Amino acid sequence: MDETALIRSVATWIAEARQVVALTGAGVSTASGIPDFRGPQGLWTTQPEKERLFSLDAYLEDPEVRQQVWRLRLENPAFTAGPNDAHLALAELERRGHLHTLVTQNIDGLHQAGGTDPDRVVEIHGTIHEVECLSCDRRVPVGPVLDEVRRGDPDPRCPSCGGLQKTATVSFGQSLDPSLLQRAHDATMGCDLMLAVGTSLVVHPVALLPRTALEAGARLVIVNAEETPYDDRAGAVLRGDAGEVLNAILAHLDSLQQA
């Protein structure tokens, strides 16, 4: 089946689906200038030494790691990036009533900025836009804490208890929020189509969601530039830029509605 026919089939499946769940990863945000991690030009591919900065144990034990992380946060492109065509297309799918839940591994908040209802977004790996205290769980917007770093505090502590603070993102060795994981699981169990976009599907436990969907009888559609472990089990695999592919699907949805 050629790509046009495959996209037409995917559009038909979406139109006929009772509940669609989208699962998105770093590949959705690369067009916004936010690098991925595992792609050919990904952060950990080109700079493997940076992976240590994403370890909770290293963050807790090494003041230099914390200071380096806070310095990098000041330059993080998520604070200046805008949503791209992929974010806008997924928001349009929701607007048309085709998207029940969006589970994202991204921490950049661009799905909400692109128009997706925040109540439908499950930020399974947290958000860079908030800071939490690792001792008392105090949670605040990231802006004022970054201002402290800019003023010269290399490792700002919690003003309430003096504990270590970090952005409200999930590091290696840190557990996911059980309530968010449950929301993602429940939505997946109830879906009859999962749309996996821009994700390598190798980071667990999120990578188990497609398997859960398949075992529950749902179709799996993968939109990703690279191969994934689920390609041979998917109903359709679409290579290419996420925004272009999703817009092509939207165009075919338009033609189905006009038919």
C-alpha cells in the first residue's frame, strides 16, 4: 500500500474510532527547535556525557550536577519555543472530537500552547514549567526560581524548608506520578485506536502503553522518523515529519466528511 492510501486508511480509522489516544514523544517537538534524545542528532547520541545530568541520584549527590542542570535550564529552548504543525494538528484532532486523551513524554508544555485542552493532556514525565521541592513537595512556577539562578544563586533551595529543588520533571531513577500513570493506563484500556507520534517507544514504563492498547484490541498507528519496536505490530507505520503526516491525515479527514 502506498503512503497516500495508508494515510487515507488511517484517516478512516480515526473517523470511525470510538476513542483515540495519542502518545507523543520528543519527535513532536524537534520542529520547534527542541532536540530529541535518541535520534541521530539527539542530545545523548551526540553528547552521551550529558545523560548523567538526567539521573536523580547524581542530582541528589553532586552539587556540581545540580549547578550545571540549573545553568542549562536557563538556556532551555522550551521556554522560548512555540508549537509547531504537529502540536496544532493534534489540537485540531481534539477540536473535531477525535482525540480523547493525549499522553506525552514531553515536558515542554507545547501541546497546551498549541491548543489542546490541558485537561486532556497527561504529562507523564512532568513539566519543566514548574519546580518542586524534593523534601516538602512545595511546587511553584519555574520563572522566579530561574530568576534566583540569574541573580547568582547556583543551587536555589526551597524557601519553606531549605530542601533541594528541581524542575518538576521525571529523572532517571525517579518514579512516575502514580495518578498520571493510572490516567494513561485507563485511557489506553478504553481506546480502540492509539496514535503514537514522534516517540521511539523504548522508554519504560510508557513504552508498555502500545502493548496494552494492542492487547485490549486497539489499532496502533505509528508516526515516527525512526524504526520502533512496535512497527511490526502496528496497523500502519508512517515515516516522515510528524506535522506533515498529521496534516495529511487531517486533509483526508476533510475529504471523508465532504464525501
